[in-house]
Amino acid sequence: MKGILFTSLFLFTLAFAAEEGGHHSPLELFWKGFNILLFLGIVYWFGRGPIGEAFNNFWKSLTQSVDESERELQRAKEELQKAKEELEKAKVRADESIALAKESAQAEIEEAKRHAQEVAERVKEKARETVEVELKKAKEELALYGMQKAEEIAVSMLEDAFKNPDVQRKYIEKQLKVLQEKENA
């Protein structure tokens, strides 16, 4: 693997140097390539530990960052799912509360109607009783008034009739007859 890398770099360096002008000799190009490869080899040999460690640290931090992002994404998805479930539960509870409120309101309305009908029936009954009492009282007063008027009329008629001496005489005779019959009996 290392050999392929160095060979590729060498060929790339030769190709790059050949394109720049083309008036360098192949031996000069070889030594330039060799120097570059030697430099890269030295840098690799002495720097492979710190550079490798730096790349490893970079790779670890990159993978840790990606892993943490994936965990955060998973937590966010779980929280979103929980929030959706809670929202659905809240919708169900809200629907149930609305249905219960409607049912309670309907029951209250029915109870109020029933109570109002009972009160109306009691008021009607009281009014009927009051009307009956007042009607009876009015009938009694009217009957009493009628009797008083009849008595007044009768007294007036009797007074007029007793002004006639014939009526007085007939009345006295009748009363005497009644007294005689009581004595005989």
C-alpha cells in the first residue's frame, strides 16, 4: 500500500514537472522526483505518529460528532413521537370533555325544563285552587246579596201588601185559625 502511494506520488511529480516546460533532462527530473519522494518519506517517517494521531483524533471527533448527531436525531424523533401521542391523547380527552359537557348541558337543560314544568303545574294548581276559592266566595257573597235583596223586596212587598186593610184582615184570620188548630191538637 505504501509502495503504491509513493509510486503514484512519484509519477504525479514527474508528470507535473514535464508539463511545466519540458526542457529539463530526464536525469534532472529523476533527482527532483527523488528529492520530493525522499522529503515525503522523511516527513512520513518522522511525522507519521503525530500526523496519524492528528488524523485519528480528527476522524474520532468527526465520527463522535456524527454519532452524537444521530443520537440527538433519534432522541428528537422519540420526543416527536411522544409529543404526537400526547397530542392524540389530548385530542381524545378534549373530544371526551366536549361530549361530556354537551351531555351534562343537555341533562341540565332537561332538568331545568322538568323543574319549570313542575313549577308551572304547581302555579296552575294554585291558581285553580285560588280561582275555585274566590269563585265559591263570590257565589256565597252573591247568594247572600241575592237573599238580602230578596228579603228587602219581600219586606217591601209585604209592607205594601199590609197597607191594604183586606190583606191585614185575611192575615189575622189565618193566624187565628192556626192558633185554634194548635190548641185543639
